Amino acid sequence: MLVLTRSEVESLIDPDALRAAVAAAMADLSAGRASMPARIAALVGERDGLLAAMPAYLPSAGALTTKLVSLFPRNTDRPTHQAVIVVFDPAHGTPVALMDGEAITAARTAAGSALATDLLARRDARVLAVLGTGVQARAHLRAVPRVRAFAEIRVAGRDAAKARALAEDARGWLDAPVRAMASYADALAGADVVSAATHSPEPVVRREWLGRGAHVTSVGYNTAGREVDGATLRDAVLVVESRAAALAPPPAGSSDIARAIAEGAMTADHVHAELGELVAGTKRGRTRDDELTVYKSVGVAVQDAAAAALILTAARRAKIGREINL
């Protein structure tokens, strides 16, 4: 079995190749060419945490994988998301690789958001607002500007000092000016693209803060609340990775969508399309420049499978990692 550490996984990630791999995986999922059961989880109630299992078989990538991921939102001295991915030989079911899942989760999630932004945002989008200051926010700052030529990038978070630190750091790898904003509302004012990546139980994306023609990606997951308010989902062309996953009860589904349905802001039929349907061209996304579009992600296992297959191939080619016998 090949073992890949986090630093090794990070060194092997090609963001553009990963975005293409995620696009192919999404198209396969929507077309019924992949096997992906609903996410299951053991709940750790006293810590508001969970340990989830996410298996998938993606024949086109030759990938049979499962991710074990923990979500402990109270963590302050370590990541809130921690994960490992095990890769199996799809011909015989033999475990062939064990790799860090944190870097893959961050990168494939941001790749999905970048893909959705490319498919849904206006071509002339110039202002990007990233909400959050953690691992996912950083990953989105790296991935999303690859699909649009932003003239201004904003960062906002509940901790102003962390927002300033992330903005300062991002200036080192981004061409566009990056600045920290005093509030979420300030960050969203006039933003063309919004990438929300928080654990907030209260909406950080509110309808009244969004301008005409904005595109929102939301990857935040908090069973105790939601990242996007119901009015935003109600008024948007709403796209998800998988209708079955997004509309499922926790821990698989979106609490943002569930709460919007519960309060009468929308029904399940309001979900316009799956991301894979946009990739394949069987559904259209934005049809007018003034439309509001939202991509609500819950994270799906075929994305992990696609990313793991890509990284395993690169590791074998570069002879990176350590072989062990179980």
C-alpha cells in the first residue's frame, strides 16, 4: 500500500487538472455512470462533531475509494475537518493507497466551486468576495481566480485579524488587489462572485446584500444553522452537485436548502440543475446577466474519488510516497 502524507498530496495537486477531473466526475454522477451511496455519520453530540464515511466508485477514472472525514466545528488548535482517503483496486478490492484527505477535501471542494463559477458567473465578473478565513477560504482564493480575471478580491470573516492576515498572505500569490473587509455585508456589496466557506450557524449571505447578476458558491456545512438565507435560494437559479445528496436529511444534505424549504421560501422542485448536467450541456445555467445564481455544495464522494485517482497516478509517476505492508 502506498502512503501519501499531506505535504506529498499538496505537492501533487494540479488545480486545473483537478477542476477538469471534478467536471468529468460530476457529469458521470448526473448521468448515472457512478456509484455513490449517501454519506453516513456517527455523531459526537457532546462536541457537536461527526465522523462520516463517503464511499464511491467512479469507473471512468478507475477509482474505488472511501473517505473518512471528521467535522468538529469547535476545534481551534487544529482543523475543523480532518480526513483520510483509502483507495482500492476496483478489479479485486485490494487496498492500494492511503492518503491524507484534508488537502484533497479542500482542493476538490474549491475546484468544484471554481467549476461552478466558470459555468454560472457572468463572463465580465470583476469583483470576488471570499467569506471565511480557514482552510476552505484559502483554497477558494487559489482556485476561483483561475476561471475569471478579477480586478478586486475581498476577504471577510468573523475575526477581523484573521481576515487581514489571509488577505495579506493572498497578495503574495494573486495578481489582483486583495483587501480585508469590515463585515460580510461590506464584502458582498457590489461583488460579482461570492465564495462562502464558513461554519457560521447564521447566514453570512443575505439577499439584501447581493447585487444584480451575482453568482454565489456556498460550501459551508453546519447542521445547527445555514450559510445562505432562504430568500437568496428562493430568488436564485439553484445548482447542486446531486439532487439526492443535497435534499437528503443530515448528515448528507444541505441544511441551507432544508431550512429554506421548511420556512416556505422554496420547494424541492426549485433545484434547477446538477453541476454535472451543466457540464454535459443537458441543462442551462445562467440565461441573463441580471440573474442571481447559486451553487450549494454539500461535498460528494465522487469528487474525492476523482481527486484521489489523479493524485495516485501522479505519485506513481513521480515515485513519491512510501510503500508499506499491512
